[in-house]
Amino acid sequence: MKSTRIVLASRPTGMPQPENFRTETVELEAPGPGHALLQTLYLSLDPYMRGRMSDAPSYAPPVEVDQTMCGATVSRVLESTDPAFAPGDIVLGYAGWQTHSVEHTSYLRTLDPAAAPLTTALGVLGMPGFTAYSGLLTIGRPQPGETVVVAAATGPVGATVGQIAKIKGARAIGIAGGPQKTALLRDHFGFDAALDHRAPDFAEQLAAATPDGIDVYFENVGGHVFDAVLSRLNKFARIPVCGLVAGYNATDLPPGPDRLGLLMGHILRKSLTLRGFIQTEFLDQFGEFYPAVSGWVANGDIAYLEDVVDGLDHTVEAFQGLLTGKNLGKLIIKVAD
Amino acid sequence: MKSTRIVLASRPTGMPQPENFRTETVELEAPGPGHALLQTLYLSLDPYMRGRMSDAPSYAPPVEVDQTMCGATVSRVLESTDPAFAPGDIVLGYAGWQTHSVEHTSYLRTLDPAAAPLTTALGVLGMPGFTAYSGLLTIGRPQPGETVVVAAATGPVGATVGQIAKIKGARAIGIAGGPQKTALLRDHFGFDAALDHRAPDFAEQLAAATPDGIDVYFENVGGHVFDAVLSRLNKFARIPVCGLVAGYNATDLPPGPDRLGLLMGHILRKSLTLRGFIQTEFLDQFGEFYPAVSGWVANGDIAYLEDVVDGLDHTVEAFQGLLTGKNLGKLIIKVAD
């Protein structure tokens, strides 16, 4: 069995470019004991992958040059030496940017195609949804009547954060780029207010939309959105720090003045809590997450939005768009039917 | 009865200067119902007072111009209309920079001069000790074998932080300015290592003293100490943010590059917790703090050091010294015998 795969050819500086990747076709070996041969159906594209392309210290080791780019996948089992997985089974795994792969079955979880659309295992019912659920509820702890702000709010993490905040009785303010996305925040996801961070008067709009200040800011972008949020934070505000996508392609520190001490002063004077996290820290909550969020999806309390791009050969271009906000909802590559 | 008092004459820019204060003598009225006339014996000087001299937003309202400077005090009751307080009683209060005052008795706590030296009520057994106890144990949560770092470590907060960390089984690294203070850290307070932040190779010394990284950094100074600590922080490190005295006199943001995003990146990648606090948040722990720490002081597990300056007329000069680290231990003005 052949696999077509996209490997990291070189480490990008700034925005990843096509020349940083190389498409190869390799012959796969037959699955050994405890392994399965998989055909990728859907590949998840997520902002964290930009970090894996760099060898800067991070919470996870980088993808090595000449290695297949990593990524969560929904796949069909073609062959298996593990009796727990039969040909035709659909599984969630971590096969990366490739059409076929041989995986150890301990990394696979069988999906029930009748329970929910398969793609949701990569979005609202998968890692992004769990990131939103665990970070918001464990660190953010929104209380009824409080104000929760989240950016990249049409993305699978941000949209889920806002909707869980609403379920918990908080006001949810969503931030996104451009009028199409802010309309989605209001109409599709039910945010109480939706702001375009590209507006010249964004900071003033944020102030107007948060008359009682901000109690929880779920940080997944950084940059000028955080700058505007900082002065609106209430005493005892909580900031789960989940991502900083606005800076992922930065090659230099921005010019001064140096505001590190300014941020520390806000933390001190307002008794703020900032807590970085990655969802794997909270995996013991997955057992409560899945029934809760799948129930909210089933009863309509949580809407989701997916942006499915057809064909592995569009992966690099789609990933570039993810880093600049071109996608509309959870970005997924459809690799095969 | 007359009182000599020091009022804030104008708001300082940068380091407070003598012309920012004015000494006045006023005639006090006789204490009304529920009040007591007090003679100040000891006045506590603490870094937070610099913040009260400014009208920048903070956790507490500023001292108004022409108002008596605030501060915790140990006083003798001269007259009282409250039967719970008799002439001759010694009380802890918040009378500020003055020789006598009339105070509502609800703000007073009777001290037992036989239980502990009166000055400890302003230091290790008072607000500074409680700041150390509550911030370290609630936010820092040092575990046996972990590494705890604290600066201004000969001060009453830092010294108590280090010694409680040791009691909890952690390694304690103290930072202070100059060889006299680092010797005290080792010999008087029993820190496992003592570093001089004025050393040209301070960052290298810190790295050498923290071979397993830093799990808890109790932040009370900011500035270049924090910069050196940042790269030594371990995954899941906790940073109680208690003070930033290095920047209290700053009038401008420092020059760039802007490292705000750099700090956020550290928080994200290392799953750091930064939490600002003021000890009043944790007052419900005072009932456990007092017996615990007074017991450790009594059995010698916690040493303390006080720098007692004689005479209210030396208050401004002593306070300037506090902001530049000239004092050696808890700074107290002896106002009367």
C-alpha cells in the first residue's frame, strides 16, 4: 500500500511557505502485531502545528525535518492485526498529513458514525472543544452574570468557549476578524456582542461592549486584542492562556516600550490569575466533557461550524489561511471519502 | 492632647523626597463614643506605601494630599470610651505617621506584650508575615523537593517565604542586594543558597543555584530579578505576585523591545500560573496563620530581623532607604517608649 504524505522540508521563518514542505509517496509495510493500516478520511488543521514546525522550546517536541507533519485524523481501518479493530471501522487517531499510515492501535479510538458527524471528532467533540471546556471551566470559572471575552471566536475553541460561558449564565463577547465572522458570532453562535478586531476603534468598541468590565478572558490570540482587553479586566479576573496565534509567525520581539512590567503591574493591582495550559493536562476531565458537550450539541445549546477543504494537496495553503484567519470555523482537510 | 503628624504635601514623581511631606502639630479632640486616644509606639514602614502616595489606579485608594500618611502602628491606649480597651493597653492599629491619634476601637486589636515582642505584630506575626504565609501556601503551594525563589529576601515577607518553604520541604533560594544581606540569608535565615542581584553574573549564578529549575517564584520586586527568573521557571511553576518594588518609582515604561508577548509565551508554553494578590484577600486564613507562625518563631524554625529607627522625624529618610534596600530586615520607626 502506498501513502502520499507531506513532510516538513525545512523550518519556516515567519509564515510557512510551500517550499517548507515536500510531498512524497512511500510504500507502507504491512501492519505488524498490534498495528492497523489506516486510510485517512479527514485531517484536522490547528494553530498549534505552527509551533511544531519550530525547534524553539515548547510543551511538545517539534516535528523533525523530513518527518511527516503531525495532526489528528479520522481514518478508516483497512487492515488490522488487533481483533479490537476490524476493516471498515472508523477511528480517531494522530496519523498526520498523509493519505495512509500504519499506526499502533493503542493510539486509536473507535468512532460511532451514527452518534455524531465524523468531523466533529476533530472539532467541537474533539481536541478543540475539550480545550475550550477544560480551560474555561477549570481556569476561567465563569460565574452567572460575569462577562467572558474570547477572540478567534468563530474558531472551534473560541465558539465553544462563548457558548459554554452562556450555558453557565455569563455574558459572552466574541471577537473575530471582519463582518462575515462577526455576523456569524451573533447569528449562528448567539454571542451577546460581536466585535471586529480590525475596526480602527476596536478598543473603544470593546469598552462599550463590556460596561461591567471583563471577568474572564480566554486568551488564544494575543497581540492587539490582548492589549485592549488588559485595561478592561476586573479585579480577580481569570485568563486561561491557551494560544497566542497572532504571534506565532513573529521573528522578532516588537519595538518598545517594554510592557512586561506593565503587565505584571496589572496582575498585581487587580489580583489577576493568568494560567497557561494545554488540554492534555486535563485529560482526566474527558469523561465528563464528552457527554456534556455532545448533549449540548444534540439539544442545540452548542452550534458548531466546520470549514472542510477537499484534498490533501490543499493542506499547506489551507494552513496558511488558518494563521491569517481566512477559514470560517473548524478547518478540516477532506483526504478521502 | 497634641499630635505631631507627617502629611502628604504633594504626590511624588519617582523617589519620594522630603518636600513631598509636611510635619504638622494638631490638637486632637477627646475620644467620642467607641473611640480611643492612642500614643504611637511603633510605626511600620512598608513598600506598599509608595503606591498610596500616587493616584494611579490600585487596589486601595490613595492617601489624599494634606492627609496623614497611612501605616500600621503599635500604640498605647491613653484614654478610651470603649470598656474593652483600658488606659495602658497595647494595641495594633492603623494610625499612620503620627505620634498620637483618636481611632475607632473596631480597628484595634489588643496585643499581649508577654506573648511576643511588640514589634513582631508589624512584621513576622503581622501583615508581612501573613502576606508571606497566605501567598506562598495558597498560590505558590511548594511541594517537598521543589525549588522556591524569593527576592528582597532579608525583608519580612521574603525571609518568611523562604523559611516557610523550608518547613514545607522545599529548597529555598534567597536573593538580596550586597554581601551583608546574602550572608544574613545563609547564616541567620538558613536559605539553601543566597544570591546578590547586583552581581554582574547574577543570571548565571541563579542558573547554577537552580539546577532543577524554579517551581515557585514569590514575586515582590520585579525588574532584572524577574527577567533572570523567567528562563529558569519549570513547567507548571507558580508565581504569587505580591509586589514590584523595583518599579514603584518608575515614571516611564522602560525602552523596548516589548517583552509583553514574550512573557505570555512563557506562560503558555510552560503552563505557568501568575496570580496577583494582596493579603486582605486571604484574611479568613489569619486564624490558622497566627498560631502556626508564632509557633515556628517560638521553636526557632522561623528567624526574623528588625531594623528599628528611632524617631518619627526620621520616617521620610527611612522610607527612602526602604525603596533602595538600605534597611536590614523589617523597617520600623520607634515613635515613643
